[in-house]
Amino acid sequence: MMRRTGAVSAFLLSLSCAACASYPGFGAHGFSIDSAYAPPKDAEALGDYLVARYAAMTNDPREAASRYAASIDTAPESTGIAERAVFSALVSGNYQQAVNLAKKAHGAGNFGTLVRLTLGIEAMTEGKDAVSAAYLTEDGFGPFNRTVARGISAWRMLEHDGPEAAEGYLQQTLTGDPRLDSATLYMMGLIQLAAQSDADALETFETLWNSGARLAIGLDAHARLLAANGDRARALQLLKTFREEVGENAPLETLRREIQAGRDIEVPRLSPRQGAALAVYIPAAALITRTDDDVASVYFVLALALDPDLHEARTLWAQSLEKAGREVESISILSRIPDTSPYYAPARGQIAWALLRLGREQEALQVARQALDQTHDRGLQIQLAEIYRAMAEYEDADRLLSEIIRVDALKGRTDWRLMFSRGATREALDDWEGAEADLKLALQLQPNSPLVMNYLGYAYVDRGIHLEEGLDLIRTALTYDPDSGFITDSLGWAYYRLGRYELATYFLEKAVELEPGDPTLNDHLGDAYWRSGRKLEAKYQWERSLKLEPAEQQRARIEVKLLKGPDEPAVVQAESDQPLPHRP
């Protein structure tokens, strides 16, 4: 069955944050021209500028930073160029170059927001409080950078003006809605802990938790505070809820085991620099979930300048680089996380996935296996099983998943993600009886999961069994995730298998609009066109699918279809089609 499912284990992080990136001129590839940031008019500066623009758009931030730096010299009045120069240096991971460029730009009279933010952070690392305060004044900052600057300033105030000043400063910025105030409230709770105001901190963290905010670092502090105050049951319940709602997090799992073992739990009391690093990291962790590029890496670099031991920032920095196809740099960043860190195992899993995307399959397996020999981490076991699945080594994946499920059962735990993953694996092994049992259990454990509903429904329809139930599952899945190209494709394919070709074409066209780069979806649309008598368009879709690099088995089938047409008959030929939905 040709169905993309993705890895079911991931290093997940979520945060309700109203902030958004505030760089007019920073587009999908980092830059775009608009009226606020016009290019320089001088010929030499324009040459450097254009080369820098090209380097940025072709994913070469180091060259872009170098060329923008030259443009600062030849066109020092351009604030936009200075911002781009600092941005490119940070995206390339070169913090010191970014500082030097920011100083040069500021010396030439440029006061861009990223220039000021970088200089404010550098001044804090140097202990220059008054200088840092001047740079971090919120005037002129957009919503996202204002949140970052505000958090840094609060920690600076804690050190120099005391906790009341820091907390009062943050209180002034609250809207009253914890969902919008989550980043600020996390800072407030951590500042209260640093100031030994544990009762106030607990109240702040409880407010955040009850609002639905779920941030691993925030929960770590919250659960530690509960456990240290004797409420271990509440701490364990919160950790369990996080795992069920968000996913497994290695440091939180370590904390859970320590609490269960009755060990003394240390409450985090952050230094101002450590807290300021989190003030940058927390909004960036939200930003990475909202972007499909490497913009968030700018902030992880700044966070690590404040606290080089903030290993969680390295894992998300690497994830941001991977979004931009910069896997080699991602591997380098992750390799710096020591084996003493709780983020070591997740980092090795990330390295393995990056190697896999680079086509270095055996190296990926070697990295994951070596890390497992060293850590025996459950999350890494899951990562290795998913790597086996990605490599179509389904027997190894089934063996490893079954072992994890067996050990979980001994501890009274059943994880729907693992049941789903093993079900998909067994379906690939043609063990339909075992696959169906696992998928049904996954759905029972997570009844509102569009992932499971779609997979099981698609499997039923594709096999020609339980057709109405399968169709209902897919329809329900689409109500939970209406913008999913893959679920939309499932619905279209279900109608195709039922012989309702007009409806099939409608949904399959929509699926290809949502996910134009997927070979399976284009292949399905070709089949629907053929059955609808649109044979020329069908051949175009199959040819397009071949260009999108399908798996070898699928490629062979498509090549046959180009000669003979599709061979998948309808399971039930519809007597009459339902009316088409209105299409905007």
C-alpha cells in the first residue's frame, strides 16, 4: 500500500505563542525585496548586494554574510543591508561575525532590530548592563523580537535591580490571556524560582499548565518544584499527560524515573545568563513549528551565545537547519552534544535521520546502534525502528518494535504510536491479521487520531474490505485535518475504488494541489483521469509522477500504465455518483 506515514517518534515541542517573525524583507529563503529595504544605488555596493541576494536564495548564508558585509562598507546608510548581513551571519552559525557586523553597522548609524538584539546580547555576555539595557529598549521591535528582548531584559533586571523589578516589568506586558502570555509567563516562573519565590512560581506554572501550554523546559521546572515540595503524584501525572499529548521527551523521562525512584529532586535556580538564553530559546522553539525554513536558527545561535550548555537549543537548531536541507551542518551541530547530556540520545537519533536523508544508510544505522549500545534509550530504540522502516527493512523494524512493546507491557504501558507503527510495518510485511489488530488497538487508544483513522480506512478501501467503514474513517480523519493532502488523497482513492470517478477526480485534484511533490498522489490522479476518459491528462500525471522519483516498485507499475492504462478495477461500480462538493 503506497501511503506516506512519516516517523511516529519525534522530538516534539509545542508552545502557544502569539508572536510571529517581524522581519519585513525576510522571506522563505531569508530575504525578499520590498520598499522598506531597497537595494543600494552605488555600482560597487549593488554588485555585492546582488551576489549576496543570490547566495541567500541559493542557501549559501556564509557567502551572503560576506557579501552583505562588503555592502555595509560601500553603502553604510542602508539599514536593510545591515540587517541582512547580521541575519546571514547568524543563519550560517557564525555568532562572532554577526557581532562584528552589528558593531560595524551600528557605528555607521544603523539601528535595525536584529543589529540591536545581537549587540544587546553581546553586551550582556560582557557584563555591560547599561549598554545592554540601551540596546534592548523595546521601541521599534516587532512582536517577536519584542518578546525576546523583553525576556532578556527581565533577567538582566533580576541581576541588577532585583526580583521585584524583573517581575513587575514582565507583569506590565501581560494581556490576561495565558495562551498569549505563555512565553512571558514561563520567564516569570523561572525568575520566581531563581529568586526563591517557590510558591509564586508554582502558581505561575499551574496557570500555564491549565491554559494548555505544553513546553518541555517549563514542565521540567514545574514537575521538579512539585516533587521537591512533596507532591510527587501530581508531578508524575503532569509528566504522563505531557507524554500522551505531546510525545516522549528524553529529559522528562529521566526526571520521571528519578521521581518514581524516590530520589531527591533539585529545583532549577538559573543564573541571569542561563535565564536570558531561555528567553531567546522559548520563542524560537515556537517559531520553528510555524516555519518551513531555517529562520529560527538565528535565535538558537543567539541563545547559545548566552549559554553554550543549552543543549536543547542545539537539537532544535539542527532541526531548523534540516528544514532548509542543510543536513551536513546539522550533523556538525548535533555532534557537539556530549554523552553526559540528557539530549545525547535524541541528538544521535537526529544524526542518524540526517545521514539517512543524505543517502548514507549504513552510517545512519551505525550511529543509531552505537548510541543504543551506550545509552539503551527507549526513544532511540524507537528512532532505530523508524529508520528500519524508512529503509524498508520491515522485519528488523517489526522485531525491534515488538521488543519495545513487550518491555512497555511489563511496566503496564501501551503506546498507541508504537502500535500504529508496528501495524504499518506488518501491513508492509503482508501480515494483514497482525496489522489490523495493531491498528485497531492504536485507534482504540487514540480515537481522534486522523493519522490512524486515515491509515486504517485507506487499508480497508485499498484491500476492498469493510468499504463503508473505511470510507467513514477517512471522512472523519479529514474533518480533523482538512488541509492534509494525504488524507484528501485517501478519500479520492476510496471513491476511485468504489467506481465513483467524478468524485475521485475532484478529491485527487485537490490532494495534488495540497501536496504537488508527492509521486503517489500524482499517480492516483492519473488513474482517475484515465477511468474518466481523460487519457492524455492521465499520461501527463503519470509522467509527472515518474519525475518525482517514486519507489522502484511503483515506478515499474507506472511505466506499465503508460503503455496499457491502470489495472486497479473498481471494487464496486457505483450506480450513480453523488453530487460534487462546491469548489471555491
